[in-house]
Amino acid sequence: MMSPKSLKKNENKKSTFLGSTLAVKSERNKMGAVRKFVDALLFVFFLVIAVVAPLFDAQTCLPETFFPKSLVNLKNWYSVEYGDYLVGEKPGFFVGLVWVELLFAWPLSLLNLYALVAGASWLPTTCLIYGASTLTAMTAIMVEMVTSGRASEKLLLMYYPFLGFGVLTILRGLLSGCGKSTTTPNSAKPSKKKRA
């Protein structure tokens, strides 16, 4: 038979365990909501990339005759309106980065779209790969634009979201496991029964 002190001690342990369990569940719910919001943002960006890369960015590498006149006119308008000298002049490093985007990053964006919709377990890995590639390319582009002094504020504001997108995608890949633990430190220990 247990004494009143040991009964009270067991009740305190149970309430502490339940309190920590509820706190962990609350934290998981917050992380789940943040993850869903981030996934929604990533879905929109990946959808934009899935459409823009082959129709707009590919014009940097491929002959204009491959594209409808309306898309060529849209690219030319954008280049003039935003003062995007990289799109207009097509320097070698920029053409190389666009090839990397078309052959490597664009297929990854399609895979990430699928993974977001299907809830695939490999999404963090492909996000990390995509984010590293995008951040690397955007860093090179931003350094060129800032150091050349040729980029307008309007043009920089057009490119900044893609830089942020690269960082966000990397974070989604790195922080994918946060809040997913199914055991708490107390519940992982096997319980021992006391014999009377």
C-alpha cells in the first residue's frame, strides 16, 4: 500500500508529465501552422518558376524563333521597363546561370510542386538542393547588379524576392524535422512497477 506522500508525489509527476506533453503538443501545432504557411508560399513560388523558366528565362539561352512573338515582346518590354540589362545584354555568366536554372532548378521546382501536393517525405531534401542552387545564382546576380551600379531600385526590388525565396527554401529543407518528435523524454523511459 502506498503512503499519502508517495501518492501525492506520483500525482505531481503525472501532472508535470501531462503539462510538458501539452506544451510539446502546443509547440507542434504552432510549428505545423508555420510550416503550412511556408509551404503555401513555396507552392506559389515554385508554380511561378514552373511557368516562367521555360517561357521567359529560356529566351536568354535559346533563339527567339522558338517562342511566340507575344512572349518575345513581353521579355523585351520587361527588359526596358525594369532596366534589366542582364536580360537585354545576356552576359556569359548570366546565360550560364539560366542554363543551370533550366536544366537543374526547373525540374527540381516541378518535383517540389509534386512533393508539396503529395506530402512526399523527400521534400526537405529537394528544397535544400533547390534553395542552395537558387541562393548561389541570386548571390552572383545581386553582386553583379549592386557593384556595377547599373541596376535601378525598381530592378533590385524585382530580384530581392527570389533571393528571399532561396533562403526560405533552404530553411524549409533544414528545419523540416522541427516539432515532429512523437516521444517526449519522459515517455521514452520504460515504466517500472513497484512491488509491494
